[in-house]
Amino acid sequence: MLRALTLALVVPIAAGCAMTQRHGGSVVGAAGGLMMASELGLLQGEYLAGALITLAIYDPLAPTWDIRTTRLDEERVRLDLTMKALATGGDGEARQVFLRNAHTIAREGGFAGFEIVRFEEGVESTRPFARRVASGEILLARRDG
């Protein structure tokens, strides 16, 4: 049963990954995945329902981090990051995401750069799943002139 359930979850994801490539392998990958699922009996209603529910909860195409930006004044910006509840990986990337967004804010605002005033990471114990969170504040540096 566990093997069948694992395959029920892996086959649609593998077929989906094959669909993103642009070299003609997508049709072969989807057809192969469908044939394998059929031979293993995974196209029964309960398996399909379980796979759809899992994909709806997990949503592999959703961004890993939700980022809220708050302008505190003309030169200070706070960024609050919240990781999605069910994620595979991304546990150590909060600082990278923070810096990437800080660079974008500075560049798009016409600033020379920024200084990190405060940055902290943690885990928020929410129900039913704990979530990684990060928060930081940047001070934008004006261009000379």
C-alpha cells in the first residue's frame, strides 16, 4: 500500500517535470508515466483523489516564500518573509531571498545600495504546521549628486 501511494504521488510530479522541458520529451514522459500508473493500478479513484488532494495542499508551483514589504519612511524598508507550510527544501535560503529582494528594491528605487539594519530568522509554531519566518530592515543609500 505504501509503495502504491508513493508511486501515486511521484508519477504525476515526474510527468509534470517532463512537461516543462521543451525538447519533445514531454509527450514521451507523460505517456510513459500514464502507462506505468495504469499497469500498477494507480488510476483508480481513491489513488487519483489522494494525489489531487496532496497536490492541492502541497502546491509545488507556489512560491516558497511569501514576502511582505513595508516602507517605514523614505529610506527604510522592512521585509517580512514567511515560508509556505509544506515545502521541500529552502530551509536555509531566507537570507538569500531577503538580500535578493533588498537589491531589487534599491535598484528599482534608484538608490545606490542598502545597509542591513536588522535581520532575524526563526520558526513560528502555527497549527497544523510550523513555518519558518524571517524579518529584516534595510536602510537605502542615496546616490551622490
